[in-house]
Amino acid sequence: MRTAATLPYFQADRADPARLSPRLHACAPRAALPWCCAVSVAPYSAVYFDGRFVTPSGEEARVPVTDPGYLLGEGVFATMHGYDGVCFRAERHLQILARGAALFGMTLPVGIERILAIADEAASRTRVRDAYVRVTVTRTADDARPMLSVISRPLDVPSADDYARGIASTIVSARRIPPACLDGTIKMTSYGPQVLARREAASKGIGPGEGIVLALDGSLACGTMANLFVVDGDALLTPSLDSGCRAGVTREVVLELAARVGLTAREERLDPSALFGADEAFFTSSRVECLPIASVDGRAIGRGVHPRAVAMRAALRAVVTEECTRATISERRGTA
């Protein structure tokens, strides 16, 4: 029997150094790195693994420790926002997932329509308005059909106060990997750089942990786990993909909606000084939608009001309602 590791997560940072072998103990850090803060993991509402939904605890979902997905991070994932049991723009998320799998020489183990149905069912099982749904595809030890897993839980969305006042952020020390080195438009399970950047932001007292990452040339790239937008007059500016930022699905929608809220969208190289001369700035992602930034490293952004970010989020919500309602009515995704 092969040794197995239990999903959905593994907390190596909680190992007791005193219980390590002498050789490993010599390599263990004497103290936690300053930004290695604890990361909370909310209970899951649904876990789909190896062709079926299993108990939400994930105890039945096991992978061998010899799996390349576990050992080497040979896998890709998509994070979606489920609204009342329907994942927004799931097809687009899964197209990117399929392209990422192909980069690793993998094909999706089942068709996109089937994954759509599973993802929507996982979102429904949370029984909440806003659901976090993650679809993961990893290479298996025998290099046969890739492993598909889907997990869901209630989404920890920002508070009404965060949306009204904006959040504090910080520029982190880690730089974004350039696209010449790694295709930043897909989400790989090797997510260490983003996790460390987020923990560094949290160590500076940034509550949500959403920091700002620079490109190698010092220009703006993105948030630690979000895209970044700046409003300057009637211009809506966002770092170009040359910065290494991800071509996020929410970023894509915001660019589509710019004209609807009276803005002209441009993708270009942005110096960090653009933040402090801007009228507004905000993060975008499936989780936060459009979240205003009140300050960066203690310096206020704009005048402390965020009318364009509020208008953009309202426009985004209108599209969500329209598309997710249409998806529900058409019943195009079948059942899981």
C-alpha cells in the first residue's frame, strides 16, 4: 500500500522541530520568518475527488506522496465565485485551466461541461449567496489520467466598510516573475511566491494581506492575489501583461465595462508614482470583485472617496446577475 497524504491542505509549518531527526533539526529555522504568519483555512462545504463527492472533511480524498502534483506542483487550478449556486464566467476560467493543463502536457480528465456542472453543484452545497469554488487538475504518479478535484466553502468577501472606505495596502519586496520566464496568465499549484508575498503584507499589518507586487523593472504589476487598476481622470489604467500580471477573468470583465461607467481603459506600463497621483485605485479578483485601495504604505490614495470603483462594482454585479440568471434559466450545465 502506498503512503498517502490527506487533502485538501497540509500544514508543514506546524511541525515540532523537537520531533525532527537530528539531521533535519539542524536545517530547521530557529524562529519563524517575519512574514510566515498563520493562514486560516475555513471548513469546506463540498469536496469532489476521483469522480465523486466525498465527505466535506476531505478525509476520503487522498493522494500518494509520490504524485508529481504533490511533490513538484505539476498542476493547475481555477478559482471561481459562485453566486447562488452558479459560478460566474466559469467557461472562461476553465478555458484558461485547460490551456494551463496543456502546458504541462495534460488534458482535462473530463469535459468542460461536466466540470461546469460539478463546480455549480459544489457552489450550491455551500448554501450561501457567495461561494468560493476551486477546481484543481494535477498529474498523477502513474502519468495516467490527471486527477480532478473541486472544493467549495462560503466565500470570505470583504466587509461593507472595506468597500465603502477602501483598504490599506503595501508594496512587497518580492517581484513578479516575468512572462518570459513563466506564463503568468495561468494559475499553477506552485503558488509559493504569491503566498509569501501575501504573508509579508500581513506581517506589515495589512489586514486582508493584499499587497502590491512590482515587475522586475520596478513598475506596477498586480496585487499579491489580484489585479490592480488606477483611475486618473477619465482614464482607467492597469499594468499590461508584459509586467507579468495575470490576465484575470475579473480584470477582463472590468476592461469590457470601462466605457459603461464613463472611463477609457488602457493597459500600459505604470510607475508606482501613478498610485499616489491617482484619483482612485482598486483591486479586482473573483473574490473581491472591485475593492478600493485607501492607502499604500501609509500614503493616502486620492481624496478618500471611490465613486468609480463603486460604479464599476455595480456594473460588474449587474453582469453577474444577468449571466448567472441566464445560466440558471437555460439549465445548460446539467447536473453533477
